[in-house]
Amino acid sequence: MRQGEVWEELDKVIKQEQVDLVVIGTHGRVGIRKLILGSAAEQIFRHADCMVLTVGPGASPEAPIDSHRSIRPFLFATDFGVASLHALPFAMSSANRFGAKLALLYVVPEVVTVHDGWCTASDVIRAREDIRRANLHRLEELLSQNIELKITPECCVEFGEPDEMILRTAASSKADVIIMGLHRSAHIGTASHMPWATAYNVVRRANCSVLTVRS
């Protein structure tokens, strides 16, 4: 039991006990309530140097660690940035630890760049397929540079808004957990009040838990 600001007191406990993982729940506030009150959960997973497992209001109450059902895939969402590269080994080792299949997802912005000038619908389709193949190759290269997975992984490239496609992929694959790397930010306090943050949107709407690893 502690008294004071949530993050300040939790940070002391994390350092004192050398915590490896923090598990928290969130109400998933949106709109004006989010802007005014912020999110204690988001403040924690954006500050903490250890891994944070956040359980949103839509997450399944069943946990893979003690459930009799078969373990569903772990979904790792990446943007190929430094934070994602830092988080990938954690995702791979977690999948091995629980005997789960790891699915890697990269989301390409919906706008597809083609050569200047007139182009047909077929040109756009070909450009999208070229982009898809190139990024699938990047995902496969990431896997080859890390530890070996016990179960053959799956690589996926989608087009659209990152948070929407992460949530849609997690739902369609019935993922047990979504794993994401987070960047360090000089404006964490402000970020926890922003309603458009991708990580927070995923956490509050996911039908599974979300594991975040900060670089």
C-alpha cells in the first residue's frame, strides 16, 4: 500500500524489487474524459523500463498460462523502428516459452506511391503487391537475425491505419496477446492525455492483453 502519485510510487517499487513485468488493467477512457483525466495505465507503460502487460476492458478473462484450451498465436506488431527491434527478442522468447506461434505484422499506410503521371488501377495493385513482397522479405530477415522459434512463424503485411489493422489482425487470428515496442519520448506526460496514440488505442480496444516493451 502506497500513498501518492501512481507512477511515482510504482516506479519506486519497480526499482526496489527489480521488477521484470508489471501487470495492469485500464478503463480505456476516451474523448473528453481521456483528455482531462489522462490514463494511469498509459502513463505506466510509457514510463516503465520493464515490460508491461496491460489488460483492457475488452480482453478475454481467460489466460493462456492456466487455461486448458490450446494457446493461440502471439501477434507482434512492428514498424521496423528501433523500439520494435528491441522488443522482437522478447516476443520470440515469449512465444517459445509458451509454445505459441508468433505472427509478425507490419502495416503500410493506405496511400501507395506510384510513378508520376497517369496510372491504371492495375498499376496501383502491382505497386501494392511489390510493397507487400518487399516488406514480407524484411519481416523474414528480422526473424533470421534472432533466436530460433520452436513453431514456424507467420509474416503478414496489411494496408491501412496501424491501430485498426493491428486490432483486426488480432481479432481474426484470435491472438492471445499483442506485443509492441514503444519509443522513449520526452513528452510522455502529454502523450498519456492524447486520444489518438496508437498504443493506447490498441490497448483499450483489444480483445486480448497487450504486452509493451519500451526501448
